[in-house]
Amino acid sequence: MKRRILIAGNWKMHLNTSQASMLVHRLQERIKIYRDVEVVLFPSMLTLQPLSMQIDRRKFRLGAQNAFYEDEGAFTGEVSATMLRDLVHYVLIGHSERRHNFHETDKEIAKKVAACLRNDLSPILCVGETKSERLAKETKQVLHDQLHAGLSSVVASDLKDIVIAYEPTWALSDGHNYKDHVIAKPDQIAEAAAVIRRNLTHMFGERAAAKVRILYGGSTNPEVARSYLDIEGIDGLLVGGASLNYHHFSAIVEAAYRLTGGNSNG
């Protein structure tokens, strides 16, 4: 099954409202309308509303970096999927920084996935092993456990709205020291993608599992984007630091466009 390439830019906790607006302006100048490439921007929660008024929706979709699992209530400081449903199409769930820095549990992640689906939003469920887990040869088990936990309330018909992002934490840089961090090898990424697809098939059946796009999210930059997209089983990229640079991010989108054979509507 041919799946549309998805390039997602996670801006994390960067850019105030005016800076975010300027970045969108620069990206809209450089990125064309690509029929076979879907581009999703994940700015901070604060900037989602003004950016929703600015973006060219023929070129981009918006996503939220997180969402709370209750639709409403006395939860000071939280933003629910219900509040986001008119602003975004996608929500990042279980990102490694949420798992490790904020100690999100598998149970909370499963509830967030369910909240997204309940509110007609597409969750991008992030999974991946730490360095110690890889060294202990626990990658397959970690992926199995995170997928089964995160998708515990999901049925096969939901899979068309779900994306999985593989982000091995041992291959993530801090956005500054790219030369010092370890880069995942293509065969390691391909193996992880195969493990993810195999688990989805066991859980929901081959037909439903074939609809799920699997992204790679390990410190992508323009120099390696095409090689990552060429890996069997990878349907797109979750881009971190490079998404804050309009030259780099537009080059990554262009690499995805070239991979499709050049199907552009603009």
C-alpha cells in the first residue's frame, strides 16, 4: 500500500508569537503545494491559534505537541483535545521528552491517544528505546510494550487516523552538538520499523496495519533526510531542531518531494 509521505516539524519550546509567525511566513515562501507530501507544523501551544489564521492550509497542517486526556474539568494549566479540535489535525503523544522529563506513564499515554481519537484528532504516537535498553538488546520488547500500552484502547478501524513515530533516544541530539551524537544506521531503523509493523499486524490485522504511517525521528537534517526516507518501512520524518531553520526544513520537504517523483500542485 502506498502511503503519503508525512514531514512533521516539532518546534518544541521555542519561538514567541512573532517569531513563530515569521518562520511560517518564510516557510510559505519556500515550500510549494505537494500532492504526495503532507507537511505538519507543531508550534508551541501559545502560538497555535494565531498561526491557524496565518498558514496556507494547502501547504501545511497544524499539530499540537501534547494534549490532556480529559475533555474538560478542574485541571489547571492543561489543554484538552476538545479545545484543540478546531485548531489542529495532529497531536504528538508519548514523545520521549514527555516520557522521560515529565514521567508520563503508559497509562496516561493510552488515555491521551483515546482522547485524540474521541475528538477526531490524529495522534502521532512516539515510541523508542533508550541507549541502555538498546545495549541490553531490549529494543523489540520496548517497542512491543509501548505499542501495546499506547494503543490499548484502539480498534482496527482507528488505525487509519494513527501515525507511529520511531524515535530512539540514543540517536537524538540536543539540537546543538550534531557532531557528537550517535546516528542510527539505516538497518537499525529498518529493523525497528519492521518490528512496529509486525506488532501492529498482530494486534489489528494486516489490512489495518498497512494503513499506518511510520515516521523516523532521530535528529534529521537536510544532508540525511533523503537517506532516511529511502529506508524500507519509513513513511516520513519527525524533525526537531532542523524544523526551526526555514532553509533546512524546506530542504527536507523538498527531499521528500523528489522521492515521490515530483508530483506538485503549485
